[in-house]
Amino acid sequence: MPGIGALGPDALDLSVDDLGARLTGNTGRIKTVLTDQTVIAGIGNAYSDEILHAARISPFATAGKLTDLQLTALHDAMVSVLTDAVTRSVGQKAAMLKGEKRSGLRVHGRTGLPCPVCGDIVREVSFADKSFQYCPCCQTGGKVLADRRMSRLLK
Ligand SMILES: [Zn+2]
């Protein structure tokens, strides 16, 4: 039994079945669960945005209720996004990593810019201390998720 605060398995070590098993019964939002290092280790805020975008899954989807199709898409996206990130960082000087990491992002940190896949505007949901980005067209069937700060700004 893992102790409290123990790290989950590394994201790149998980098979689709492993991933499904980690998420089964989890009633949290997939965005939150993906970045929970006790569930899966190695996925931060930026890459979870990218993974969900590539998998075309809403950040607010319930982790334990993904369909088999979504689970497979999530796993594929997790592997490709994280592998790309590693490939890009190989041979880079530490000082360049941040810029290099940013250049590969499709939705994270791109609020208000067009989605490179469909051209819809990338949206943001913000909390007290952090925010995340997603594409409504690719991920939520065009539905814009509630975000109090954004609606205040847009008035
Ligand atoms: Zn899109």
C-alpha cells in the first residue's frame, strides 16, 4: 500500500489498462486528477492542458467516467505529449528549456489565440491561484466552461 503523499507511477510507464485502473472510481475532474502526483507522477499544469486538448476531452470530465474510447485517446495523448516534451528537451541548455517548452504548446498559456487544430479561440478557466486553457470546439462540444473572472472581463 502506498503511504500518504507517495508518488503514483510515472505517466510514461502506464499502459491503457493501468491508466484505466488508476482512474476507476475517481469522481474528481480529469484536469485535477491528471496533475495529482499521487495518482500519476510527472504531469504538470501545462502538459495536462496539452494532453486533454490532444485527447479532445473536457478538463471538467469526471475521471472515473471516461469511455473506453476516451481512455485510449487520453493514453495516446499522454504518451505523445510527454515523449515530444522529452525529445525537445534533449540536448537543450537548461536556460533554453522554458522557451522551448512553450513553443510546443497548443493551448496552455494561449488564452485568446486560435487553436492550431480547429481555429476556435482558446479559452481559460481560472481559480484563485492557477488557471488552465482549453479549446471549446475540440474538447467541450463548443461549450464554454464557467469562469467568473473571464465573464467579468468580457462584459
Ligand atoms: Zn480546437
